[in-house]
Amino acid sequence: MYLILRCRKCGRFLYARQDAKTKRCVCGYTSKISRMLKVDTARDEREAGEKVRYYQEKAHGPPGFVKFH
Ligand SMILES: [Zn+2]
């Protein structure tokens, strides 16, 4: 199981394994998973990646507006 999380500092969406203790965002902010905002869950890493992209587009507009890769 994977969790879809949102960084409290920059607002990016991230995913992490449910049993992970901390997650480091690409902005450099490291947070305990238990303290992060949980947006959704996913069954596997592929689904988690798709959901992150979905939420990211919903929050920040269509692809191309902000690049994360
Ligand atoms: Zn961040």
C-alpha cells in the first residue's frame, strides 16, 4: 500500500510506502509521514505515480505549466 501525501512546505504531491517513517520532498523538506497531509492511497507504485500526477495537475494546471522531472 502506498500513501499519497502533500508536502506542507511547497504543496507538491508525493507518494511513499505506507510503512515508511519519513519522506523527503524534492524541495528538500523532510517530514514524518504521520505528520503529512494524507490525500489518498494507492495499491502499488505505478498507481501511486498516476495519482500524484493527477492531483498535481488538478492543483497546478495542465502539464507543462510546472515540470517536476
Ligand atoms: Zn516540498
